[in-house]
Amino acid sequence: MSFATFLIRSRPTLRPLYFTTFALLAACSYNEIDQSNDFENNGRDSSALKRNSLYLKESLPPGLPYPDKTFRDGLAQQTAYLNRLSDRQYQLENTQVSLADLKHVSYELSLWLDNPKYSPHIVAHQLAGQDQRGNVQITGYYVPIMPVKHFPDEEFRFPLYRKPTQKNAEGGYPSREEIDFENALAGQDLEIAYTASLVDNFFLHVQGSGVIEYEDGEQRLLSWGGVNGHPYRSIGKELIERDEIDRADISAQSIRQWLKDHPDRMREILSTNPSYLFFSEGQTKPVGAANVPLTPLYSAAVDPSVIPLGSILLAQVPKLDQSGELIGHEFRLLLAQDKGGAIKGAGHIDWYQGIGEEAHRLAGQLKHFGKVWLLLPASNK
């Protein structure tokens, strides 16, 4: 995902959906945090003690935040995912986790959901974050609904593609520049539908999946169908580095507005990200990399090398006002069910906001820091 994630993502898979609305800002360290994330009121706790390990084991914050019924549904799907896996170990730098550990946490939380007075036998391991102080950037992704047509016309002329079955002469797939501006895939019968905006297509690629609606009212879910293998480059970061948008103002909305205001430079900027996403059809609900339906406000896209898919997280997520300003944090349980090309390392997760315009608004504003704990059995070393 990844849609996840314009500052950063090549989608949470939704698979990103997986690209993120803030897939536009890639998270890498620069003087503790990437300078593109260093804006006023970003939620970062700069006074936290620095540590050298990926995870720091500590006591649970008092009282787990009790979730609504949709979390229980998502947890059931996640438990089914874990039960499909063969036994395995996850070596997360200084912390070793087994599949049995992940199953045990799901079991303990199921007991707690049935009886809130029960005290789950779990402990929290805090993720080091982008700066080794526990600060994790939390961006958002969502599933858009996009009007399309079955056949091209003067307005709806930008195709959404399935993945090619044949590679090019160099053994790979064309770049974004070659596909969108040089018609490298024309004549291969790969078109799923046609949209009225190349920019909308680009953001759909970042999100990783979306709902399309044809002119006759038919709706269809497009899911992650693979990528062209070219490296992902955040155009949000590109615009910041070119001094086109101030880092404090970067968002999916501000990037869209810039592209609208500079149509003569759209090709130049979009092509700085050579990565290209293809779509597949057939799913009825947005599905993440764990191949389970995503749960709005509870699913998250992670880097599986630091957070195994199927994990349950406790997160201190940003609370924003209507204008997108940070007004505080709140604790929330999250389900690690997705991944994305731009979600790398211990400094970034992508939080799934749902389907439609309100989810779009919420996802587009998220770019702030919070804290994340991996929940593991109390006996885990």
C-alpha cells in the first residue's frame, strides 16, 4: 500500500493497497529523521532516550484501548491467515519471534475481547523508529472510487493496465515514462479501463488498489497485480527537494494541486518515479499482502523484515483536526496485514483508512510521528 502514501509508497501492496497516501515521502534517516519530515508540530518526541536495538521490551501502557467489532472481525481473518502458515521463526535483529508467538498473542487478545476484565499475558516491544528514539512516521492510505469507461474517448483516454505476460528485450518491464508517455504497452490487450486523469492513475498506483465505477454504474475492485520492478521514487520528496512545496505543507492534496497548476511539468515530475503498478481483478473486498480483507482504521502496512505480517501492534497514532493539524495522540490496536514498496525499516507504517472520500481526506493528511509496540507473549525473551 503501499494509495499508500504519497510521500512514501509504491503502495502498502493493497495488495498496497497498498501504496500509502503518504507513500510520497520516503522514510530514511537524515540527522535522525529525513529532513522532508522535519516540520513544525510533526508529533515527534525528540526528548525520548536513544537506543541501539530494533526493539525495546517494556511494560504495557496502562489498559489496552478496547476496539470496536470490526477489529474482532479483522482479528479473526488474521488468525485464519496465521493458521495457514507453516511453522517459522522471525529474527528481528535483537528479538526472535515465532509463528507460535503471533498465534498466542491473537489468542490472548481474543480472551480479553470476550472478557475485558481478563489481563492478557503479553508484553510490549517498542519499535526503534526513524530516529532510534521510538518515533515512527504514521501515514495513511485508502481505497479510492474512480469513474472509468470501458472504451477510450476524448476525455477518458488513460488506461489502467494488467501486468504484461512478456518482458521487453532487456528482460524487464517498461518504466513509467515509457508506459504513460510513450505507449509502450499499447496493442497488448492489457487495458482494464480508461480514466480521465493520468494524475488520478498515478495516485491509484501509490494506493495499490481501488474501486472503479463504469459509466453504466458497475463497480469493480482493482487489487495489486504486480509492479514493473523499477525503483520507487517519492514525488512528494522530489517536490520538496526542488523547493516547489514546503515540507510542512506536503500532502496528497498539495501534490495534486501543484500538478494541476503546472500541467506543462506533469510529465517531468511523474516520470521521476519510474516504478509502475499493475492491477488485477476478481476480489470483492480490498485485500492486503497477508491475503485477508483489510479492516478500516485497524489494518496497517509494515515492513515484514521488522514487523512480521500477522502481528498485532499497539500504536500511539496521531489525532488531527479538520485542517490536518496535530492535536494529540491516542492509543489504538493495529493489525499488520499489508506491506508496501515504500514502507521500509523501523521508521514508518501506513495506516489503512477505508474506502471513499472521507478515507481519502484522512489518509491525505497523515504524515505525523507516533509510537509503535509489537505485542508478544510475556514469556518471549
